Amino acid sequence: MSDKNYLAWPFFDAHHAALEAALDAWAAQHVAGAHAGDVDAACRHLVRQLGEGGWLRHAIGGTAYGGAGDTIDTRAICLIRETLARHNGLADFAFAMQGLGSGAISLFGSDANRSEYLPRVARGDAIAAFALSEPQAGSDVAAMQCAAVLEGDHYVLNGEKTWISNGGIADFYVVFARTGEQPGARGISAFIVDADTPGLTIAERIEVMAPHPLARLRFSDCRVPANKRLGEAGQGFKVAMATLDVFRTSVAAAALGFARRALDEALAHATQRQMFGQVLADFQLTQAKLAQMATGIDTSALLTYRAAWQRDQGKGNNKVTKEAAMAKLHATETAQQVIDAALQMFGGLGVVSGQAVECLYREIRALRIYEGATEVQQLIIARELLKEG
């Protein structure tokens, strides 16, 4: 079992350790292990479980809307994602998407928007999704082509979105579309689009190496009430970046959870596997690798919870773009290395389908891409450094 001394670090308050302990016990009983078969049904079930367990209250902001606090506690969502990722990657995904999919509503929604959507998200009664990427506009948001034109009291959306997590099972999508107030990223707006809105269709379901609901969306003269716009017209890029600033740090936390689980598996295997009259852990090569894994994990944890703590000091308004990017970059890249090393220690057993390290190997790969690929994080960090200089 991973050492939890890090919960005594000064980044945390007393209630954070209690939250982690309660969730760890709950997750061991309710979500441990893989979910085979119907991934859509598994995700729906996990969202309901997380809602009934009270954990989704931490994914939204506003006690009036069912949230655990008036603002989103970044350290809490990071601890929740880390803990769920150690137990079950799909449970982490289900929690994360409830937060990311509704985060823009917590941050920028009107009272009416928040009242309509956030309580349902917190209870697990409504599944949320975040629709930013397009076939030709992933990391380059300014290249977005999906357009929204104001006609009376509605916007009419046309275009496509792809790589949309929860696509096909979500009850609503936060969609970003070009409204043209200014060129590039300054002419984008954000909207809440209910899944049953005429003109919104699921163009394609996408299967990936670590199965979870994913789809390409198509908008054809899709009419969305103007009061479902989030924030000001033309401020959609700001809405997207503010949302990602919260949840990008939690991607690092999920990677941290995967890495901790991999180290646990490696330690257990290395201390039991008999080789040449001794156990695998007796070899200096194994010890060196374990030391490298543990050091990388602690470094990732320090970067992750520094970013989360720093954002929380601003009561939800503190910009931590550089720190979140550093955490996301280091934690995901390190987790890939840790998991690969753990799988190598298992030898042939490590690539057997269903083994913990094999599942982790598939789970971690996407984290180095989504919510900003590693290379994009490097650009963000450099850009912020140059601003400071």
C-alpha cells in the first residue's frame, strides 16, 4: 500500500486527509477492479454510485446547488481523482468528466443555469461533457470552425466536435463555437447544449485502447437558447482556459494515482518473485528502478499539490496556468515511465490482458495527450516564463 505521509504536507488541511481516508475505504468496497463489457452502462452506473456516495458534490461549486463548498476545492478533487485512479481508471474518468463537463457552469453560469444543471450533476442524475476539440482544432483552439450565429433569442450551431468524452451518454454538453466577435480565439463563445436538442447527433462512436465513452458530435442548425451561453459573447476561450486550469491539475493527480498503484504492484511482485535463489527485490538493478520510481512519484506529488494549493489560495480565482502545466507534464510523463518499469518487472505476466499493470499501461497513455498534450504543456510553461521575464 502506498505511503500516505504526503497527506501531512503543509499543502493540505485536516479535512483533506479525512476525505481521502473515507473515499479510499468507500472505493475499495464499491469500485475496485475493472469494468468489463458494456462501458456505457458501467459509466452510468459509476456516476450514480459516485453521486449516491456524495463524492460528486466536490466536482461542482456552490453549496446552494449541492456542492461541497462555495467554490471548487482543487486539492479535494485532486485527492479524489488520485484515490479513484488507484482503485479503478473508469471510476476516475466518471468523476473527472462530471467536474470538467460542468466546470464552466460552476465558474460562469447564471443562477438559472447553475440551478438547472449543477444539482443533477452532484446527485449523479445527469452526465456532463466538455466539447472543445474538433477534427482540425485540437490543441489549436483558434482554428475552431464550429460556428454559432445569433438569431433572435437563439444561437444556431453548425459544425463538428470530436474526441468528446462521455459523447453518446451525456445528458448535456458544454460546447465551444465561433461567434466571430474578433478573429482567432477571441471570437469564441461557450454554450450549454442538452443532448436531446434537435440538430445535435452522434456522428461516430470512437473506440480507444482504454475503453471509455468517446464520440464525434455533429451540429446541424442546432438551436440553443441565448440564455444557455456561458459568460460573455466572444469570451469562450477564457471560459475554456479557466475550466482547464482547475481540472488540468487533477489530470496530474489521476496520473499520480496510476503511478502509485503501479509502484504498489511492483513492490508486491518484486518481494515475492523467486529468481536464481533469491527474490527479484534482492537485485540491485531492481532496487535502483524502485528508487527511481518512488522519487519520480514524490516529485509529481509535490508539483501537483503545489498547483492545487496555490489555486485554492485565490478562492477559485487564482491563475495557476504555469504551475498546472508543470504538474500535468511531469506527472503524466513520470507515470508512463513508472508503469512501464512496473510492467517490465512482471515480465511476460505483465502483458497478460486484465493484469493490473497491463490495465494501467493502457490507462496512462491517453493522459499524456488529453487536456493538452505534453508538448502543449511545454509551450504553455515557456509562454508564461516569457511573460514573467
